[in-house]
Amino acid sequence: MDTYGYLYIMPFISSSPQSNLVVAKDDGGSQGNFQITATFTVTQSTILVVTTYHPDDIGEFNISIYGPTQLSLTPYISTSNIVTNTNETTSVDTTATTSTTTTTTTTTTTATTTTTATTTTTTTTTTTPIMTTAAIGTTKVATKRSTKGTTRRTKKKVIAPTITTPTTVTANIPADAKWTQNGMTIAGNNGDGTATNQLHCPQGLFIDDNQTVIIADNCNHRIIQWKEGDTTNGQVVAGGQGQGNGLNQLNQPTYVLIDKEADSLIICDHGNRRVVWWSRRSDSVQGKILIPNIECWGLVMDEKRYLYVSDNEKHEVRRYQLGEENGILVAGGNDRGDGFHQLNWPTYLFVDRQQNVYVSDNENHRVVKWTEGAKAGIVIAGGQ
């Protein structure tokens, strides 16, 4: 049986399993066991999800938890809409004074630990799709004391439906990590010009899953891509027909991103005051207008495929559903100014999983964070 374990800080979000992930482990090639090591803050609740690769794999497994005396293990009632095929009541046997809670089992199991130790770690993440199966079933808990703390062993039965989803794997970066001081040219470096081995005033860029770099080649009025390992010539994928407002032309594009689901480019066509969509198919020769009459500079797409666009003219950022032209105001929109409720020439953007919007507030020389629904931003860098 090929097993996996995932440890999350509560809450566990079934629709976005990569959220709040602390650590993920597998059994190292069907070895049948894995070990998760983590340090928690005081009274912090975590959830442990034990899964299998194949939906038909059913079997028993043991969980051994080592920690201080204040430790409890509780079957978790999930609010997920996943249909389970069991509804048995957990039975608990304990010979120690450590508290244990009984409840009805459903899709996952939560481990709640209390400890005074804390750690601070910088992490980076990569996403790998795998097949997961939620762990449910009857529980038998036996507790014994040791010199190292409380040991808790739990017996589980895996009987649950399968979910296919991206899972985030975290990797620790040491606090004293250093990066190479000298960069490597991957595009251009042949002077400014219009040839496919040249760039002229490049602005925003986007990197796809194949490490292809897509660049808004501003003064060449085109979008050009450079494939990994090919530092000789790029390939024009949008525009490149001279400066103009035709659907086959661009005018000083400032940013580009990839909509993976539609396999298309979305471009800030700044000089034409529009956001345009352009297919990545090789036979595509022109784009179509997504949002007209907007002096856009930067854009970003979140996990729900909402599009966020900065507007230099109105000093605001709006969120759009693809296909709509009006959008919802999410930052600024109170004329130009340096107040916390204002922006001044917003440019590039970033949106996190909680839909917080980070704005490069260019003329205010600051970076501002706007939480969802906020009437004012929070300065997180600059602005002094």
C-alpha cells in the first residue's frame, strides 16, 4: 500500500488542500510507514490527513505521536461535501490522564498538540498533483507514559472516496541561505532593436510551467517568448505588427500573464487603453478585447480565475470575472493622493490565497496591502 501523510494548521480547507500545509511525507516507495516532525506554538491545533494513492487500497495503519503530557487526538468532523461510506462511533481506551475526546468519525483525523516550543522557518513551495484518499473509520487509542513525554498510538482503517487535487510540498530554506551574485542572461543582451534576438524596454514578464519566459516587449509593441535553454532567439506570440490599435497589433504593452485553463495570454495593452486576450495557438494572428477604456499597467489572476487590473488613470485596482467589463473596486478609487484610502499611479500587483491585494503604488513610493472588502490599505514597504 502506497501511503501519504499531510499535516495542516487548522482549518483544513477541502477545496484547497494546499492551503495551511505544514509538511507532507510519503512512505518512500511503498515502505508502509512515514515520519512527520514538526514544532508547534502553544495551543495550536493541527490536522493530520493520512491517504493512499489508489482508491481501492484499504487497510489498517497506526499513528504514534510523541509530545508533552498535554496532548489529545480527536477524530475530526469535516464540513466537506465528500460522501463517506461509514458512520461508526469512535471507541476510546486510555490508561493515562491525558485528555481524549470521542466523537463520530467522518473524513479525516485531527491531532491537537500543546507545547511551549516555537520555531521560525522560511519556506518555499512546489505543487505536484497526486491522487489522495481521505482517512476515516474506527479508532482505538491506547496511551502510555515515557521519559520523553506522552506516546499515543492510534489504529485507523482507510475507507473513503478519492480526490484528485494539487498538493503543496514545502521545503525549508536555511536562514543563512545565499544566492549566486552574478546573474545569467536568458533573453536579449544584443542591444535594443526589433530582431527576435533583441528586446527594447522590456516590462512585465511571466514564466510558464515549462520555464518559458513570456515578456512584454514594450517599445517593440509585442509579446515575445524565450524557451528554456534557447538564449539565441525569441518567438513573437502576440503583436509584432508595428505600433497600432488593430486587433493584430499592440501599443506599448506593460504586462502579460497566462490563463492556463484557456491556454491563452492576457495582456495589458497600455497604449491602446485596453486589456486583450490572445490565444497561444500557433495559428493565432489576432486578439480580442476583454476590457476596453482602461489605462492598465499590471494584472494578475487568482486561483478562482478572477482578473485584477491596475488603472493608472483612475488610480485604482479592480477585480473582474472573465467576460465582464465593469469589475469590482478592490483598492484605491478615491482620486490621486497619498492617503491610506488612495493610490497614485498603481502599477504591478500580487494577490495571495486570501485575496489580499498587494499594489506597487508607484508615485507614492510604497507597496500597499488591501484586504478583501477594505476601505483603506496598509503600507507594508516604503512610503516614508
